[in-house]
Amino acid sequence: MDTQLKNLLDYNIEELESIVKAMGQPAFRTKQLWEWLYKGADFSEMTNLPEKFRSSLAENYRSGKLGVKAKLCSKEDDTVKYLFSLGDGNLVESVLMKYKYGYSACVSTQVGCKMGCTFCASTKAGFVRNLTSGEILGQIVTMNADMNIRIGHVVLMGIGEPLDNYDNVLDFLKKAQSEKGLGISYRNISLSTCGLAEKVIKLADEKLPITLSISLHSPFDEQRSDMMPVNRKYPLDKLFDACNIYTLSTGRRITYEYALIEGVNDTKEHAAKLISLLKGSLCHVNLIPVNKVEGTGYEKASKKNIAAFKEMLEKGGVNATVRRTLGQDIEAACGQLRRAAESDSAQ
Ligand code: SAH
């Protein structure tokens, strides 16, 4: 494993052009190389490029295609979970889901996470580093190549906090949307955040028509601070102010993610408070039966409570859906596979 190799997917087309030029190749090779990179090809597969050019590329660069360390296919549905190894040997997870409208990928933005949410598997072993834009793209191009498909929807809901890696994530969004890149419309991209309010305001300024998801999980400041330490810095009033700015600036409806945990945040009082906070704003609540993560002590809310919670929100004028859980048999909830692999290698 050579950590000195630079990832070609980290460059934009002008930068790639100067690399190609500096290697004494004609300009048209840039387009050929660029197309291969976005197809998730290895240098050995780039058959219309001269062999010498390919071998000198390989001395200094990697193609951006990631190593597949593990791949789990659900027997219950078409969900596939990947454990990818990055150039430096760090591991991240991605999940591929098949819907009626096509393929959707859930990708990671960091190795580990600093945010410390009590219910989340991704944060347990701490934070290692940010992913580069090329490493985020790499997850998509590798899945496209591996399955011979074209992913049309992306959710930034894998390992990490996307807004804590703002510049690389923004660069990723632009390359993913660009016709020369992956050509995925902004409307088909969702970014999920635990609530870094200042960065939400910064993102609002970019005016990208992506969907913003906010991981809410409790409508009470005290409880949310216990579950999600980020709430101490950005309490609910600051977060909602930022969300209002986002909606005003982009015209986009915000999704609030709410993982229902038995006896913790699934009561009538929680639903009533949530209604008082959200009623009248352009939003939608996505209710998720919490995924059990060892060591958290949290259990899924009962089906009865989930249905009652949803009904209460709707009667109170707040739009709500219950998220369909996919890939249950392969622990498709992010963070769990990497956590298992890291503790295996630590033994
Ligand atoms: N850091 C970002 C994105 C990664 S988490 C964020 O916080 O939004 C993606 C989503 O999964 C978030 O809504 C997160 O709160 C949720 N999540 C994390 N652990 C979970 C669990 N055990 N059960 C259900 N949802 C969980």
C-alpha cells in the first residue's frame, strides 16, 4: 500500500489537463483519462491509453477506484453493503439500495466521526480523518463498476458528519452533479447533518437545490444535548433559525430524521412538542425505528408506538413517513461493519 500515490479523482479537469500535458501527452488524452476515472476503471482497463502513459501514471497516482475489503448482499432485498479500503488502509462503508426509480448510494464522508451521538455506531471509535472529494466519489464509481450499474441518487448519510468536512463535501457535490462528472442532479442528492447550524447557513448561501436532512431525534434541548453533544453548541432555537434561512434561500423542504427509541423519545409529549416546533414550516419528518447498536442500551420503539407517533404528527399538521428499513440482515445501518472489522483486527 503506497500512501504517497495521489488520487486522480481529487483533481478537476483543468488540473488533470496540466498533469497529462506535463507527462508529454496530447490534450485529447485528458478526456479519455477523465472518462475512465469516472467509470471506476483501473489503469489496466484503460485500453485506449498507451501502455507507457498508463505505467507512468501508476508510478505517481491511483485511479480513485477503491479496494473492496468486504461486500455483503442482503437476502431479503437488493441492498448491498460495501466495506472499502482507502489508499492509506483506512476503512469506510457505503450502502447500495435498489428502488423502483433506480439505484441509490449511501456514502461516507469521514473515517470515524467527532460528533459523539450516543445511539450511533460510527462515532464509537472516534475520528481519524476527513475523506477527500475523490474518496467520496470513489465509493460511487467503484459500486457503479462493480455492479455494472449507474447510481442516480446519493445520500450523504454514511460514516461521518458531512458539514464537518465542508470544503471536500462541497467539491464532491459539484463533481457529482457536473455533466462531465457523474451527472447526478442536485435534486437527487441528500445531505444529512447532526445540526452544525453555522455550516447550514453557509450551505444555504451556495443555493444548491439538494435536500437537507437534519438529524433531530428529540424536541427537548436537555434530552437532545444528552443524546447529541452538538446540541450544546447549537441548541434547537439556533438550529431552527439556520433551517429557516436554508428554506428561504433554497426553497427546498427540509427533512427531519427522528430515530424512535423505546421509552426514550417515543412518547406523546415528544410528539406534541415536535408539532409545536415544526407546524407551519416547509418540512417533512422521517421516522426511523432505531437500529440497535451494541452498548447503547437503546431498543426500537414498538410498531404500535411508531404508528401512534406518526398519526399524532399528521393530525397536528406535520407531514411524516416511517422509513422502510432495508438490508436488516446485513446490518446496513452505517458504521456497524467498519466497527466490527476494526475490533476484529484489534484482537
Ligand atoms: N452525521 C450525519 C450523517 C450520518 S448519520 C448526521 O448526523 O445526520 C445518518 C443518519 O443515521 C442520521 O440521521 C443519524 O442520526 C442516523 N443514525 C445514526 N445511528 C442510528 C441508529 N442506531 N439508528 C437509527 N438511525 C441512526
